[in-house]
Amino acid sequence: MKNDRSWLPGAIEADWIEGLGQPLPQALAAIEAAAQPADIPIVDRDSGRVLAALAAGRRRIVEVGTAYGYSTLWLALGQPPDGTIVTIDPDRERTDLARGWWREAGIADERITVVSAKALEAFGAADPALAGPFDLAFIDALKPEYGDYLEALIPRLAPGALVIADNVLWSGRVADPAVTDENTTALRAFDTAVLGDPRLQATILPVGDGLLVAGFRG
């Protein structure tokens, strides 16, 4: 057991790990190239690889927040070939672009359903596409609404489902009590609530901007 926190992995280790993986699919590289100049937030590439690994065996996935469909594609590439994803985002222009990249990666249209609405409105309207049960839920949208997304998702989860949320360390701001802006405060409260929630078995992985991973006890 290693308890020494005087050493933490850095750029050298990250590059070494990156070299061990499969080459990045062209569609993912294309999304990365498009997102940066457009200032579209996407998950860190390392976080994407974690998503793909956690999606293995998960046939029904729901995603809150699509943007350019980068995390959606990582999930689709990781899940079984007969798996499906429902992803929620109100910006049709972005999701139309995302659909093109999914097709480029060989993902059939019928595998990914886009719900073009604000997430809480879609959940409140009982959209049939969101009925569940889902065996993985990924949250990466408006930070002050993370807790509300979780409560909307819980009744739609299958026993043993995973809940994953991105940005939960928020570039280190969440762990700094002196930082009290709306997003940071909301994420800090979300992390605290989820790690203490008896319905979930949760931890936070220091990958990318922080990935919270929780198993639903169901």
C-alpha cells in the first residue's frame, strides 16, 4: 500500500501512458481540433479514455451535455456494438456537427439519440427517450445544476449503474475554500453530497479536471 503523497504523476507519466494506448481515432482528433478555436468545452483526452473503459458492457447510456459530441463518441466506442446512447443538449447547431463526427467514426445514427432541450426541462417533460433504465449516466453540463441532474437520473438508473460527472475538481478551485464563485460552490456541494450519499458508492479520480465515479446501489 502506498500512502506517500510526495510523488504524483506528471507530464512524463502522462505521455508514457498515452504511448501505450491505441492510436486516437481520426474523428476524435477532428473534434479536438474544432473545439479549441471555437472555445467549446470537451473532456480531457485522458478522461475520454476512462469513459470508454467504464462504458464497456454498458448497453444503455444517458449523457447530460453533448456539445461537440466528444465524450459521446468516447462512450460509444467503449460500449458494446449494440449499445445505445441518449444525449441531451439544447444547441442543435453543435449536435448536428457532432452527428457528422459520429458518422465519421462509424457509429450508426440509430445508436445515438439526441434530445434537443435543456436537460431539466427534458427530464421534467418525461421525454420517453429518457425513461431508462440506464446503466451509465454521464454528467457534463451546467455546474450549478449537477445536483438536480443527479436527482432526475436516480429513478432512471438500473441497479449497479454508474454515474460519472466531469469537472468535479474544477482546476483545483473546489478544494480551495477561499474560492466561492457560483460554479465552484455548486461543484463543492455536489462532490460532498455524492460522496456521502448512501444510495451511491463514490470516489473522485484526479484525471483531467476531475472525474467523479459512483456506483448506484439500486
